[in-house]
Amino acid sequence: MRATALLLCALGAAAAPLGAQEFDPGFAPSGSHFGRVGLLEMPNARFRPDGSIETGVAIRRQRSFWFVNFQALPFLETSFRLTDRLNGTLGRGRTTDRAFDIKLQLWTENDWRPALALGFQDLIGTGIYQGEYIVASKRFWSLDATLGMGWGRLATGRELPNPLGEISQRFNVRPRNVGAGGTVAFTSFFRGPHTGVFAGLEWSVPPFETPLGLIEGLRAKLEYSADALRDERGGYPARTTNLRGQAASRLNAGLQWQPNRHLDLGLAFVHGTDLLLRASLRLEPDAPPALPRQPPPPMVPRPAPVGETAPGAPPLPPGWEPSWRRRAATALTAGFGGALQTGTPDDTGAAEENAALAPALFAALREAGFTPIALDIRGEEARLTVSGGRHRTLAQTTARVVRAAQPHLPARVERIRLLWERDGAVVARLVTLREAHEALARGQGSAEEVLAATHLLPALGEPIGSAARLAPPRLAWGIEPRLTLQVGDPQSSVRWQAAVAAGGRVDLGAGLALAGAVQQALAGNLDGGLPSDSLLPRVRSDYARYAREGRTSIPALYAEGMWNLAPDVFGRVTAGYLEPMFAGVSGELLWRPAGRGFAIGLDIAHVVQRAYDGMFGALGYNVTTGHLSLYADLPVWNLYAVLRGGRYLAGDWGGTIELGRRFDSGIEVGGFATFTNVPFRRFGEGSFDKGIYVRVPFDFLGLETRSRASLNIRPVQRDGGQRLAVDNPLWEATREGREAALRRGFRAFAW
């Protein structure tokens, strides 16, 4: 007990000052083999910049760690890890294990005290890696020192008795069960007869010259591990004695190189027997590695106020022309926009003026990537209705529409009223001042001033009247790559399928459309997954059979209607082959006040399960499913929450909690958990449905596109808590039309 007390004192007071210059707040933390910020295998008390995302792999003989790490909040680090490891029960072969870790910052370092953190390893996994720890780190010039105490897996070294056993004997007993995973083992926290001690040093090697150039960002690491095991042979954690998987040494050493702020490479010798390689990529969502953007098209002067007839567009400034990225984006979103129709004539002559101006203006909008819908000029205000576009934010959409229309609008027009449609419904309606955009282009204004000169109105369609418009049908089509990932298969760390899909959408007018796609699988091992052993209707767990029998498939083919039913009230009805596994009829209502931080939705569908070949057949299973949903922006850190309650595809009733964070760059990271009336044992491995997601827009790559990459990770794919996945859920289709989204993305007025 005396040794334990000494260690606790060291953790709390390892802060003997060596001078104010020793603490460098710019010290960049590095990652560990487990994916979290740390030494080699052991954690430290360091944290990455808020919002940082890291993904990578650490490989040694008989074990590989694949991980995703996210600095979810300034004081909270989260890690998901997939381990491909030796089967400790059999002593041969391979198996997989999933783990989720969190680390909480208790306080930060200053001149006199160390940083202190509390962590939970394998929080909701099977228990093989489960452990808790408290750790302190202190920087001394270029040397970072760490000292920690661990429980569970981090106590297999058995150095010290558990100090909490002095409080209650219950802390001396730790449950030793390897279950189906997915639940938090509260009864195991900080329990066990012993604790482990770990310590380490991380040295920031000064830059040095080599024949290949200057080497910077090199770290040397040395640690004493609290985990005495190399593997689980002998039955850990059900057994803790007479194990055959003990490490030959608990002293680990390695080098780690950060050549830039996005890449980590490492080499280490661990357990006294194994060479380990580590590589990872990092992304800071507030400062992604953006490639050079194509400059915005020029804001040419207004046409001379002569004649009030359709002016021709003035020539572009020398040296400006569409880049290959813009030409490629235009080619991939090709289509036709329908025939031009004139509005109803009246005494003002507005219909005739609109008809004269529309051909050139609509052509300019098409060149900018939009589908023009209508033009109506009344006095000093021009009303423009457009659909789609290549831009993610409402601010950039507004700026590009104004610049495209500038040379074609009469000089008297001072206000531009923009109606932005997505798939038939107006998702945003605003009024912006033309002069504010002109001043910004001249360098005499700012994006903040454009925002102040822009007023968002409730989303609603407006009467056509004298407007010139493009009559339907209007066609849009595109080709895109698709990648499906599945983790949790006991035979393979990751199952995947790469495919290419071609799709199209025909707008029939009045909010109605026909849409569909055809998909061809190209490569992957998703079709090799194990057959489902689910006790529930197999609404998702037969994914391998769908991949195997549906290499050429029709993932969606449907008729859809989307409407503005009232100001900021949206409706959707979709009928046909709704998604790769289900066909039927789906309806949805959404109230999304433009100026408020919440929305309420209701969806209901009756569907039948599609045949495995992904064509037109059906299986015998059908179900009515639906949910009441609440969407809310939270007041801190750009967090949002989604709460759902209702009936899921397997017929189970329950609710889903989703918590996410959206950065100004458009990158989103979040997680969800669904609890239904299906008992954990009947649900199967994982106990309940849960997962994390990362969504990364492609526009930071210098492309003009609304497309994004979505990575959804479930520890295991089961059938409970599964929802229908339609192409155009109303919240996703309309969320960029809100005041909060406009203010968050206002800097794009200048792009």
C-alpha cells in the first residue's frame, strides 16, 4: 500500500518546476499503436487540437490494429479500433475484435503541474482489452515524461494492490467475462486485486541534415508497459494466471516521424519479440488540406441602362477561363433543362422583358452549374429560381447565382430574390443586395457585409405570374464511384466492395420526378461474408448475399414528389424500389423553421424486402415502419442532436440517439445508438445497434461539387434497430437552407 500511495502522489505532484521555458504549448502530440494519442502502446495525458481526426493501422506479427481517432471535444478524445489478432482460445488462426476508447482531460499542464487525464479502454467491447487508467504527462524542454496507473488489461503486470480496495472490498473483485460486447461494463470499472504501473519518455529529436535533406518531426519513444501480455493464449480475461501469451519484455521502444501535420509513420520493437509498423493520416476539420480553388467568376460591371433589352454578356477578363475541374463537373452533371415558356402578359411589360432576358441569363446559370427554373423582374427586384448547383453552402450558391446573372440583369435591379430548389422543393428563399456583392468583388466590401445585406425568408414557392421559365421535363444525370465497407466479420478485418453507378433524375414539374440508378460491382470481398445467424428478420445481415448475387443491380428506381406544403413545411412521397434491400411506398413530413435551431419530422413507409439479385423480384417479408424525429442544434461546439422514436425494419420498437459535430469546412463526425424492445441476447453480437460516421465534402479538394465521402462504421451489422434508407430524406435535403447554415458558411460569399 505504501508503494501505491507513493505512485498516487507522483501522479498528482510530478510538477517540480524547472523554469517557465520548459512548457511549450505548441508541442504536437503523437499517436500510439492503439490509435489514441499516447506513447507506443500506453496512453499519455496529451490531446490533439479540437476536432482532429486520425485514421491508420499498426501491424505486427499475429496482430493488426485498424483505428479511427477523433478529438470530439476539447477535453474528450474518442477512438474506435478493430483488431485482427491471433485466436487466443485456439492458439492458432485469426479472429477480430472491436473496441471503443475514451479519454477525458482532467486538467491541462502549466509551469507547475502536469497534464492529467482519465481514460477507459475497450469501453463497450467484449472485454479482452478492457481497462481504465489515470495518467499524468509533463514536458521538460524537448522531453515529455508520462506516468500512469491502470486497471483491468492495464493491470496484468500486477505491480501494486488496488488502492480503492481500501475503500471497499468490492473493488478487489473484477468480473472476468467475455460477452457479446456492445454494453458498458460499469461493474468492472477500477476493479481488480491489482493495478499496473506504466511510464514513458517521448523525445522530440532536433532537426538534422541527411543526404536526403532536412529531417524534422522525429520522435523517439521509450515506455514501460502496464500490459504484461503479448496475446490472449491461455484464456485471458476469463483466466488471469498460468497464461501462455505473456510478453517477453514490457519495455518497448520506437521512432515516430511526423513529416507534416497530416502524416504519421512509426517503427517500434515491442514485447521483446515483435517489430511493429505504424502509419496514419490526420485531418483537422477546421483547417483541411485544401487544394487551390478555381477563382470565382468575375463580377463584371452592370450593363449600361440603355434600352432595357437583353444585353449580351461582356467578355471575360484576360486570363480567366473555366478550369478542367469546372469543365469536368459540368460534364458529369449533364442534362437538359426543358423548353423556355413566357409568363402571363400584363400592362407593365414584365413578361416580355423576362422573355427577352431569359435565354442569355439561363445559359449563364447553366454554365455556372445550375438548372435555371424561372426569371421574373419587377422594378428594382429580380426573382431567380434555380435548382441544384455544384456548391454545398447557401452562401456560395447565392454568390455564384449573382455573379452569373450580373451581366444580364438590367442596371436598375438592386435586389435579387433567390429561390433555391432541391429535387422539386424550395429549400431556401432569400433577398440579397446586388451592391453588396459588387463591393465585395471590388475589394471594397466583405463577406460579413454581404451577410448583413442578405435576408432569409421562410422557404416557400412563389406564384409564376409573368416569369419566364423552363418548362419540364428536365433531366439531370451523373456517374459516380461507390465504396461499401463492412467491419465486424470474424474472418476478415474489413469487407468492402467498390462499384460504379450511373443515375438520372427527370423532373416532371409540380414537384414530381422519376429517378433511378444502375450499379456494377468492380472489386472487393464483401460477398465473402458469413451467412447471417440472426434470430430476427434478416433485414440487413444478409449483406454478403446481396453483394454476391447482385453484382449488377438496380439500387433504386422510383417516382417521387417533393413539395412546400406551407412556409418551412416540406412533404415527400416516394414509391418504387427505394433502396438496395427494400421497395414500397414512403412518406415524410418536416417542419423546419428557417430561423430556428430545430426541426420536427415524421416518416412512415410500407415496404417489402427485395430479392438478393437487386433486380425486380421480392422476398416474402414486408413491414410497416416509421419514426417521429427531432433535430436540434446544440449551443456549443457546433454540436447537433437527433432523437428518433418508432418502429424499425425488423418490426422492433424503440428509439435512436444521434450526436454529431459539424465543422465550418462541412466535415461532420458523429455517433448513434439505437435501443429497441429486442433483448440484447436475441439481438446477437453487439447487443444493440450503434456506430460512428465521418462525412467529408469533396469541395476542399478544389472541386466544385456537393458530393461527399461518407464513412459509416458499425462494430457489427445486425438486424435490430435498422431504418429505411431513402435517397432524399427531407432533413438532409433542406438543412442548408437554414439561418444557422447560412451564418456558418457566410465566408463562401467571397468564393
